[in-house]
Amino acid sequence: MKYKFLAVWAIAAVLSGCYDDKGNYAYSEINEISIDTVGKQTEFEVYQFDVLDIPVDIRFALEEVPDEDMEYKWTIYSNAATGNVAAEVIGTERNLHSVIRQPSSADSYSVVLQARNKRSGIATQMSYTVYVTSRILSGWVVLHTDGVQSDVDYIATPRAVPAITASRHIRNAYFTANNQKIPGTPAFVGAVRVNHQTVNSVYIGTREELYKVSGKTFELEYLSESMFPVKPAVYDFQRFLSLSRSSNTQFVINNGQVHNIAGQTAFEITFSQALEANEALNAVDLAPFIYIPANFASTTKFEAVFYDRLGQRFVIRPQNNMPVAKLAPFTSQASSVFDVNHVGMDILWFERGYQDYGYAVFEDNLGGRWFYIADFNKAMDATMAVKKCDMGGCPEITDARFYSTGSRGPVFLYATERNIYTYDYNGSNQAVLINEPFRENEVITAMQVYKPYAATNDLANADGTLLYVATWDGQEGRLYEFSLNETNGYLREKKPLEVFGGMGRIVDFCFKVQGVGTGS
């Protein structure tokens, strides 16, 4: 009994001690972090590829923490209910100063700042709302190089793209989107945009690689390895072409052979194996030119026209819903103008122009120059040829390196490294110099008449009325925009409407159509 009493007493003493505890403990206050947003902007609008600046006022409950003891992380993610735009860290400094690469969207983005004391682990965060508007609508994609690496610029003017009120020039768009340049020897740039689909891409070809990038963000999507299930023996990419329409086909010429994507959907990204020649052709070596009719293949009975350097003749990809179809000749010809199946000369240039005809320049065995026109936009028959002209009397014609046709009149231009001529093939068969001299040591590297091939009236209104000329002076590449008379090929003004500089040597440029439907 004695022991029981002592145990009860001990328990009571312990309980009594607990109840007598007056809470005599030592507490330390926490140096909490807060972000002061009172009277400050928390919602922003920014153009894609522009810099977003968000200054931050950070407060501490007790004492200021040195910035070297703090860490910051800025993350952007889409607020869209659906979509595949991944979250991305865009800054690690207290104040945000970052290029926004995310595509434009009707939904907002959240930009979240996380601020953390590295010593104590105390942290806080703040979310800002950001709306991104696209600067990349319709416009030129310009491929330029420094001789080692290449990049693309996006350029648009209100004359060519009435939807904008001021010219836009996004420099080095590929580097901005991918944090790297394009190695190798650049060859071409081409674009594809299918209305009411998400097909919206830019293809950049080098002698060693084919790049497929987003037409909305310029982010790299695929390289050759992913686009050619049957890998070509040699990579030597030379030309890409696709015209936007409801049933879309894309063509790329590699090492004298053509590969295609027939009737592309949003999920089809692989090119066919090289199209073989049928028994009538035996073998082909294609020049780096592609003609796609304006009419559907159900009318013309062929999808595209190429020029075979081996047989010195035009060849077609016949109408065929299958990805792989054998190249074939035209039907036997009865025309007295020329035979598209037996031209017998080396081709220098070939493209679609006025009345959707095919226009080409050839060199004969004696070095003479010939201008040929064929109607490749009709049902295939025995009279595809339209006209041929001997250009032997034209000034500097043997020095010509660049050519382009108009779309609203019989306009054909050719250019040497310094001079641009308009050629009257429907009348005098003579050519007239149209430009004033460029700067000393400045040479022409590319030339195109503006032909957007777009159904939308805002682009069609300027169709054929602008001329773009790329130059290089050994240090800087420039793109000139001139006003062009669409009926005769003369410049309306000798002075350019605008000049865009600061690029490397321009190799090629293509017009990217915004389109309608899903995406710019």
C-alpha cells in the first residue's frame, strides 16, 4: 500500500507541475518575405518575341536580406484549358527582363515569381497575368548567314501586310526561339500554311540538314532524321515548295531527287522516299525548281512540274493520292513552239507567274539565253507550250543571276549582281534598266516580285506591286522594298520604300502566309 500511495503522489506532482507551467518559453520572430503589389501593375500585354519587364518590390518582416542570399525563379505557363504549351522558366533575377517566345493566344498566361531565402528556406510567390499578341502574321522569312552559321529574320511592312500599321523586323528568330544558330551551308527557306488546320511550318534547308520549325514561334520541331523514314543516301537539300490550299502537298528536292508529303494533315510530317522515274523517263536528275499549278490535280492531272537536267525536259508528278508516285513525262506534244518533253537546254530558273503559267530561262550550248513560257495550269494535252523568246539581244543577259515574274501583268525581271532589268517579252523583245546604282561594293544576292499566293484580299491587293531585293556589301545584308508597276515591271520610284539591314549575307527569302483558322 505504501508503494501505491507513493506512485499516485508522483503522478499528481507531475500533473500539478504541468498545470503550474506559466509558458516561460523563448520565441524567435520569422523574417517573412512579401511582394508589395499595392498600386503596382500585375497585368501585362506583350508582343511575342518582345521583352517583358516586371519590376518587383520585395519586403522583409524584420531585416533586409542581401540579394546574394536570395534566389528567384520566374515561370510562365498557359491558362488555356487545353493545349500543349509547357511551363518554362524565363528568369532567375529579382526583376524580370525576358524575351517572351510563347505564341499568341486568346487565353492569358500566368507568370509566377518564386522568391526564396537560401539560408532560412523562407519563400513566397506572386502571380502576374500576361497576354501575348503575335508579331508574326504574314510576312517574309529571310535566311541569312555569316559564312559559318545561319539564322532567319521575320520582316513585314504595311504595304505587303495591311493588317499591320508599322513595319516589323524580328531579328534572328531561330536563335531567339532555340538558343542556337543553324550550322552548315544554307540553301533555301520555304513555308507551308493550310487554312483551318494547324499545318503551319517553315522549312530551312542546308546542304547537310532539313529543319522544320513552327511558323508561329520558329521553335525547332523536327530534323531530317524524323522526317525521312527512308533515309536518303545523301543529304543535299536544294528547294522546298508548297502552296496552301484545302488539299495540300509539299515537295522537297534533295540531291536531284524529289520527296513529297501528299495531302498533309496536322499529324503528317514524314516525306516519302525519293520518287522514281517511270519506264518512259528511265532516270532523272532534277534541277532545284518546283512548279505547283493553281488548279487542283483533278483538273491538270498532275501535282507538280520539275525539270530533269539529265534528259533536259520537263517532268511531272502525276495525280495520285498515294504518297509515292513515279515521275512521268507529259503526253506526246504536237506544238510547233517547243516540246516540253524535249527542251534540250540547261535550265537556269523556273517559277510560276502571270496567268499561272510556268516561266523558265535556259542556256543553250553556245551560251545563249532563252525565255520559255508553258501553260502548266490546264488539263494536260499535246499543246503545253505557249511562247519562246531569244534573249540574246538583252543587255548583260549572260551575267544575269536572278529572275522573277509578276502576277498581274506580263512582267519579267532579271538581275546581275548590280543591275535590274525589265524584259518586254510580249513586244519589243528588249530589256530596260530600272534601278539606280546600289552602294559601292553592294551586290545583289536574291530578288523576288511579291506574289503571296493568298486568297485573302488584304494580301491580294498588293500582289505584284512590290519588288524585294537582297544585297550584301561584305559586312551587312539588306532587304530593299521597292514599289513596282505591276503591268510593265518598271519601278514606280527609284528610291526604295524601306530598307531592312543588320543581317548576314541573304541566301533566300520566302513569303509566309498567315492564313485563317487555327494559327497565324
